[in-house]
Amino acid sequence: MALNETGRKEVLICLDKIVSLNIDNIISSDLVRAKETAQIINEKLHLPVRFDSRLREINFGNLQGRLIQDISRDEWDIFNKTPHEVDAESWEDIYLQVKSFFDEVAWIIKSR
């Protein structure tokens, strides 16, 4: 799903602060809203941009997009104990994914 007008305005509001951070690369999730955000920022910064699926939001599987009050206690218990049963990522999956990303970024920074 693309950014809506509010999202685009919010990026522009933050743009001066982002520019002041003196960053030299942009790494973003590869999801549409995140890519669009990175591209708006990069219109001002003109930096290398990399999109990485390891930065995606958590996949809650069959619980995705549902309101918390509409999810039963049993469903939450299944999600927390055996998330793959509801086609969701486990906390271990998420940890390994994020750790892999940060290990790679740390290696890139050290090699400069």
C-alpha cells in the first residue's frame, strides 16, 4: 500500500531533521510505503539507497489486519506459543532476521 497524502506530508515535516543527521546511505524496508518514504527523502539527499526485506514489519499471519479486540485469547496463545500454526513469524525468526541485518551493517561500517 502506498503512502497517503498525510504520510507524504509527515515525511516532508521530518525532512529538515533527517538532512541535519548527515547520513551517507539510506537503507529501507522493501515494502511500498517504506520505499516511497526513502525516495522522498532521497530527493533532497541524493544518496545510495538500498532496500532490504529484513526490515519488513512483523508478519502476524492469520492475525494480520485484525483488531486486537477481535482476536480470541486462544488465538493469541497459539500465536505466542506456536506462531507458525497461524502462518506468523516467531519472535526467534524476527530476532534472527534483524540480527542478520545489523551484523551486515556493522561489517560494512567496520570495513570503511
